[in-house]
Amino acid sequence: MYVSGLPEDITDEEFTNFMKKAGMIKEDEQGNLKLKVYRDSNGQPKGDGKCCYLKEASVELALALLDGSDIRPGKPVKVEKAKFEQKGAEYVAWKPSKKKKKKVKNGAPSQKDDLGWNDYRTDAGGRVLIIKNVFDQKHAKTIEGFHDDLKEDMEAECTKKGGQVEKVTVFPEHPEGVIAVKFKMPESAEKMRMVMDGRWFSQRQLSAELFDGKTDYTLGVKRESIEDQEARLENFGDWLDGEKKDDTKKKDDTEKEDDTEKKAGDDTKKS
């Protein structure tokens, strides 16, 4: 994407946050975002920049949502597909560059693999909306059927005000009261984000954002680490050993008592 009309004092971070609204930005082989603010010889922004998205759907979403929108109050920008033109009159045939495959450490996933969880493992072109602070985790557990009812209500609300919904997922164990809504169209997700973000629901102020493609909300609750698990099993083993020792001691004591009673009985007979 080619973006013009940027503020003369824009920062890389501000430009990145603005372009992220339409989806995940592609990374180069070094893991850096393929996004750039054009600067002059003195390092000052020239008022334009470029951005490369990971998914094609993000391009259409950027055209629909970002083109003509304000990056700052009263500062609209122009967002369009970048046009690549050959420099000079001589024709040069394009050839694919021979790049070495990037080595992945410890089996870590590539950017395309690192897009989510469960049915959300695809970026979905910005179709997934994350809504937080929808419910109180502890209070919800005290009401039978709470999460199922909430899921139905949220699906109806998002369909009515946003657009066609493909799936709604409630994360009952997440401490932030999270719900994920997957829409059919990215435009619907962005529309509903603007409706939900900052809205009050059951005396709770919601926050809504497009799925970042990385956060696993099924891991909202602290899970037992391998070290904790090993320590727990070891303690349990010690507890079992202790119980066995107690059982052995009780058995020995019982046998001693039986022997004493038997001896006492024999002595009585002799008398």
C-alpha cells in the first residue's frame, strides 16, 4: 500500500499503529515489519510511506477503512495500492531473487503459522473481533447456563449491528472476560469494533480490538508449568511413601498388640 498525506512529524510507531487497523503487516526475513515512512536526506518525513500486508484481504480493508480517514484529527490520508513502475527506458525482465530460506530456531512457527488458535488459526483478513470485560469470571460460574446465554445474545447483537457472524467463542476461564467474534466480512468486524469499544454493557465498560493473530486466549489462566508439575508429582510421591510407612507402622503395632494379647492369654491359661 502507498500512503500519502502523512503529518510532517509522524513517527514510525504512529504510522504502524494506523496501518495495523486493517490487518497484520508482513515481516521480512529478519523479522522486521515491511513498512516504511519515506524521509529526506535530513531524516525528516516527506509525508508519504508504504506498507505491505500479510493477507490480500487486508488490502481491500485498508482501502475501505483507512483511505480518507484521519490519522490525526483533521488530518486525512490517501491510501491506495502501490504502483510499481520501471525506472529508465530500457526494459529489464523480472527475475525471482534467490533467497536463502530463513532458519527457524527451536521449531518456532513462521509469521503465517503464528496466526492464532483453534478455528482462529487464520488471520481471516481482520474478521475476528476480540471483546474484553464482557463478564466477571467468578460471578458467571454461579449462574447456570450463563455462558451459553451470553454467547447467543452476543451473536444476535453483532449480527444486528455488524453483519453476518460465523462463530462466537466465550472464554469462561479468562480473567478479562473475553469473547471472540468471527465475522464473514472484515468490514463487519471493524464496524462492530467501533460500536463495542468503550461501550457499557451490564455496568461494565467493554474494550474491543481486532485479533492480533498471536494471542492465545485459551491460555488466559495461568497453567501449571513443567517444573510445577514435576514438583507436585514428587510431593505426591513423598506423600504416598509417608502413607505407606504409616501403614507399615500401624501393621507392626497391631501385630505387637496381638502378640501381647496372645501371650497374656497363654499366661492366664497356665495360671
